[in-house]
Amino acid sequence: SKNEQSVGFDMSYLPKLSNTKDRDNKTTLLHFLIETIERDYPDLLTFFDEMLHIDKAARVSVEGVQKILKQMDNSIKNLEMDLKNAARGSTDPDDRFEESMGQFSKEARSQCDILQAMCQKMDSLYQGLSEYFVFD
């Protein structure tokens, strides 16, 4: 409101910064912000370098990643069950299923656990950002 201090703004207002001018109609709010940042916060001028992968990341669906991780986890569980069943009933001496898939199963489980932890971390970081920036 007019009489209270603002603690933030809606991101949809960013494109309007170049249209908001001062009383003399010489400087825009965007120019004012840039001059202030250059003068008082020069370390912020390289923030764009930190956003190298944002375009690609914006196209990724969190739900899609979680679905794929769930499918991967289920496939590894099925493989682990197959390995247990093969260990109990292996009668063919030429059967190398356990030998070839055992190590793969361990490595796949390890990698899947890492990916699930990374996904949970990504989700918690996003939740923190959404609270900080008040995403809708």
C-alpha cells in the first residue's frame, strides 16, 4: 500500500522497471537500480554467471524426475529380488547371472540412493527459495 514499506515485489513487475521514469522523465527505475548496484554492490554484477543452467533447469519437471527415480528404484528392487532367487535355485553351472549382475546391482543401488538424496535436497532448496521469494 502507499503508506507502508514494501518488503518485496511480484516478479511480474520486473519488465515494467524500464517503463517507470523519474519526475524529470530522464531516468528509469531500471537505470537507478543498476547505478545503485554498480556503486554499492559491485559483487552482484556477476550474478548472471551463477545462472548458467537456469534455462535448461526450468524445462525439467520435478514430478518427472521423481517418477523416473521411483521407476529406477523399483527396477533395482526387482533385480535384487532376481539375484536372491538366483542364489537359492541356481542349478546350471554355466549360469553367470549372479556374477555379472551382482556388482552392477550394488553400484546401481548406490547411484540410485545418491540421486534420490539429491532430488530431496533439490526439493528442500526449492521450498526454501519459494518461501524466501514468496512464489505463488
